[in-house]
Amino acid sequence: MTPRQGLVVWVYSLKQLRQLRRYGTIYYTSCRLKYVYLYVDQAMIPTVSEQVKKLHFVRRVEVSHRPELDMNFGERVGQLDKSEPADVRESAGPKILLTSKEILKKDS
């Protein structure tokens, strides 16, 4: 199975949707926001994106960043992130932000 990656193609009009079929598999089409989500082989991403950009009905082309993300969340479940505010980490129970009055009460 070849690795695939998504391309988001923003268009002026969806009338030319059939022309995009030859570049990849159309996965989703948004009529309201006027974009098309294509799946393309990862090896073909640079060439296909350049070819699609040259079409007259295309506004812009964006490459999906999903393959770059680490999708293994099993190790992170239940752990607190260092970037979270201290007020969230210190509160007991569910993660909620404390108001300024609660912080002043807590400090006194």
C-alpha cells in the first residue's frame, strides 16, 4: 500500500470539479467554503500541487500536515502538559481555570 497524503485545493467555482479527478481521489468537497480535499500519493505531492496551482479555477493549494503529526496518544493519556498554566495543574478535580478571586483566596 502506497503512503498517501491530503491536498486541500481552494477553488473559485466547483463547476470544474471533474478536472481535479485526474490528479487524485476526491475525498471531500465543501460547497459553502469552496474547497476540495484530494488524496494523492506522497511521492507525487510536489508535482501534483504545482500542476493543480496552474489551473485557472484554483485559488491556492495546501498540503496536509497529518503525516507529520505523532498520532500515538496512548503514552500521553492522563499526563499534564508542561505548557498548561499552573492554575490548571494545581486545581483538584477536572481541569478548569481558576478565577482571580479563587487564586487570591488560595494564596491567603
